[in-house]
Amino acid sequence: MVALYIICAIILLLLVLCAVPIKAKLRFSYNENDGEITIHYLFLKFFILPQKEKPKKEKTQKKEPKATDEEPKPKKKKPIKKYIKILKESLPDIKKGLVSLLDYILKKTITVSELNLSIRFGLDDAMYTGMGSGAIYTAVYTVVDKLKKDHGLKKCNINIEPDFEKSIISAGVYSVIQTNLFHILAILGIIIKLAIKLLINLWRFRNYE
């Protein structure tokens, strides 16, 4: 009975860990050429961009190969045509799998919990600045409405400032994207399913040769 309780506790713990949100925080600045991407899970934090520089290893001198009287063996040509044929036959499955994968990622796995966007836009001509600012407003708020509808965006701060005095393009964005291990495992399942189909096609092709 104790073993059953332990197994149930482990399963419950795994379910809780899979349900804990995984947050990706993105910060980019166009005019400063600066950016940062960090992944947060529980108390862990991983830097994706910028990556920490690894210590450089000292270069070692390569030993020159000893001269031999034997002639080098000719390299075997890779059967490129065979793989191209396999790829063509597998193309419908690849396309279908990628479409389902992208559809699942874009509609079900990602939640944009926070978005802060600041844009300062200006051209030398006031009329073109107004036209450009109007186009930016339309594009940005179309994307924001889409994020609110499909990705649960609630915390949003948009600041678009036209500059009628000088030519300038300045932008900064900060966003928090969430998912969890359930969604990641589902994505891995779709990828594995696609890989298995490719392997089956390869096996069938070899048997027909």
C-alpha cells in the first residue's frame, strides 16, 4: 500500500512539474542593436541570447601525416539521387506534418502574457511621417488584436510616437511568452511521428531496390 502511495505521489509531482509555466522573456532594441532572451522554469534561469563566452582553448599543432607509398583510396560517391527520390516521395507527409506542427505551435502552445512596445518614427517630410505612422499603427494593433484573441495577451503597453522634425527609426520591445512541458512533449510527439514516417519510406524504398 505504501508503494502505491509513493507511485501516486511521483505521478502527481510529475503532473505538477509539467503544468508549471515555462517563461521566455525577450528584450530587443533596434537602435541600440541590443537583445536578450532568457528561459525561466521554477527557480532556474537559462541565457539563450547573449550566450556566455567560453574560455578559448590553446591551439595545438596538428601532426603531419607520415608519407606512405600506398595510393589513397577513391572516395565512394554518395547516392544523392536516391535520397532525392525518397524526399520527393515523402514530401506530402512532410508538408502535412509541418503544417500540423506549426498549427499546433501557433494556436495551442504559446501564450503571450505580456507585451511592451515602443516605436519612434520620423521622416524628413511631415506628410510621409504621418502616412508611415498610420501604417505602423494599423500593423501593430492588428498583431496585438490577434495576440489577444489567439494567445491570451492581457498585459499590453504600446507607445508609437511620430517625430515630425527629424528622420529617425527607433524601436524597443519586451515580451513574455509562456508554455509548459505538456505542450513541449506534444510537439516532440509530432516531430517523432514525422521522423518515423520518413524512416518507413526509406525502409520501403530499400526493399524495392
